[in-house]
Amino acid sequence: MNALTNEMIERFRSGYENDRASKTLNAAMSKTEIGDLAFVPMAAAKLNGDFEIELKTRGITAQRKSGRCWLFAFMNLAREIVAEKCSLDSFELSGNYLAFFDKLEKSNNMLELVIANAKDAKNTRMNEYILNGFGDGGYWSMAADLAKKYGAVPKSAMPETYQSEHTDRFMKLLKSLLHRDAAELRRMISEGKDPTARKEEMMAEIFRAECIAFGEPPRAFDFEYRDKDGEFHSERGVTPKEFYDRYIGLEPDDYVTVTDHPTTGLKPDLHYKFHYIGCMAESDVYNINLTTDELEELCLKQLRDGEPVWFGCDAGAYGARKEGIWDPDTLDYEGVLGGVELMMDKGERLEYHESFATHAMILVGVSFGADGRPARWKIENSWGDDVGNKGYFVCSEKYFREFVYEAIINKKHLNERQAALLETEPVEVAPWESDTL
């Protein structure tokens, strides 16, 4: 191990003091947010304009201070189906309703994993993963599983609460409760006791705590609305499952998660699965790993077919939230840090934990360049309508190819080779490796 020496520090200092550009950047950065300083207006201007393919959507939703982007992206697809069937200009599903059951299912899954691994030491890789707990985040398949099991309700049937829109404190308290429960369950099993009844009591406590924070999910509700022609409609006592089946009908099994993870652990043309701590106890996450070109082409097929695309990306990479832009050429972080090189190969970024999918949204449009290839993509976000272009964002083709890691594709768009992957036995990967393999 080579330690830093005073002589080395002096050489570093001399290099900085003789670099006029770095001292100018220091002056600018002392009074400016880095993102504002790095913003390149003329590069951003190249992303302006309409889109050759642009799907109609019915307004912007807001997840507020919660990590429910994956759930809102799913609901934003589903609500378009309801609005079309019911001839509505605007409509919104309840994020609070599905998020309630998401936390309940995650808690149950965590306790089941605790029980299944209780005879192993607490410091095994699996138990460390389990006890690290979960947050608001998730995958498409988790949203689809929730809707399939619990249905959905309009936002009016279970509106947001302060806690549902500001989940940080509740999630920390829930994690504390689950850690206490995990310790008790492990003790019971070490003493040879059956934990089943006690675990149900624990789940009842969690259910009650959620009802206090978010409200009790409705067993049934009245669906009343006036369509855009002014005609009034009313259906009494509809259950969430009936509502989903009757007004949405989106069949999760018609879709597949396509990932673009060009790493040494996940080769192209691979069917794989993992059991994430955020899953239901009875569910896994299934994916097929393809190339960047194939992922992009499948997204284009779906948009051309008139259907938006749920996708996951690294929202922390080269994003200007206020302007609603994701583009490496628009945020010159390398330049404002004195000419460093930040970009890595896409696969290496995953393997070295530099990047992974942190946010989910839906693609609703695309524009093409003179070469006929995509130039920029229109995105419906869930950050409210006070950022971007009234809530809509745009990303460049460069960003898409580098920082989009997964998309949900209707299986009808897969070619014969891609569809055949779904018939192969999936390779199981460890859940903590799913984003970095």
C-alpha cells in the first residue's frame, strides 16, 4: 500500500495553482450549483421540437416524495385504457391503493425469507441482503402481480395521504419493526418452535400500521363519472378486482421484461430470473437479456403499434430536472471538474456499481434523425407538471443507448428467436446481483 506523501501533495498543488482554467472554474463553482454550471444550453436546444411518433396521454401524475415511480408508470399505462373505454379526458388510478399492498407483500416476503434462512448465520450474504430490507422501489412485474392479485381503484376511491406522498419516515419505522420481528422469528426457530402463528400476528400489526398511515383499502366502491359527451355513468359496489378486469384488462402475461445488461455475467439471449426482496413470496422476476440494438428496436415497434413503453433508466445520470432533459452532451460534468473522464462502458458501469436502473417512466414518442435512426425520445414522467415541459421529459439517443437498462415489451413484438428464449429454463441469479451482473 502506497501512502500519500507531502511531496505528492505539493506536486498536486502546483499543478492546480498553475492551471488558470481550474481556478476560474473554482470561482464559478463557489456560487453555482454544479448542474447549473454544467448545463449547455445550445446542446439542450437540439432536443427541442415535435415527435414523428407521439402517443396521446392524459396528463401528468405526481409520486411526490416517494419511490413509487415503477408503480406510477404501470398505472399511467393502465389509466389510458380506462379513459379510452369510458370516454374520459382525464383519469387517474390510486397509487395509494396498490402501494399499500406493495408494502404488505414486501413485509410478508421479508419475513418468509427470514424464516427460510433462520438456521444460517446472520452474516451470510443472503441474510445480510434480507436484513437490509426494502424501500418503495420495484419492478414492472411487481406492479403487474399486485394488480393481478388485488385489482385497482380510481384515485377518488383511495386518495393520497401525507404519509403515502412522504414515505421516508414510515419506511424507516417499518424497517425497524421488521428487524425486531426478524430477531424474534430467528429465536423461535432456534428454540424449535413453529413461527407460523406468530408471523401472522406480526403481519396483522403491519396491516394495522399501514391502515393508520395510508387508510384502509376499500373492499368495494361506487364508480361514478361523466364522460366527455356529458353522459353520467354509475356502477355501485364494484370490487377492485372487478374494476381491473372490467375497465383495464391488461394481461401481465402478455408482456416480458427485456433487459440490456452487457456484462460478463449476463450474456445476450439469456432467459433469467431472481427472487427480489420486493417480490411477493410466491413470485419471481423473469427477464430476457438482449442487445442495445434489439431493445431499442422493440421499443420502436411498440410505439409504432400505438402502445407506450414502460422502461427503467438511471435518472441520476446527466439529467436536468427543471428543464426535463437527459443527455450526456447537455450536462458537461467532465468539463466543470477540470476535464476528467466519467463515461464508462455500459457493462462496466453495471459491474462496478456506477449505474443501474433507478427510475421508471413510460416512452410516449420518438423523433428520427436524417439517418432514419432515433434522435430523441419523449417521456411521460411522474414528477408533477412543474418540471420539464409541463411534466413531459425528453432524452437523447445517446442517453437512451447508454442509460436505459430495461423495457416492458408486448410479446407479440418479439421475433422468433427472442420468443424462443421464453421457452428455455431460466438461469437463476442472486437478487443482489440482478443489477450488476
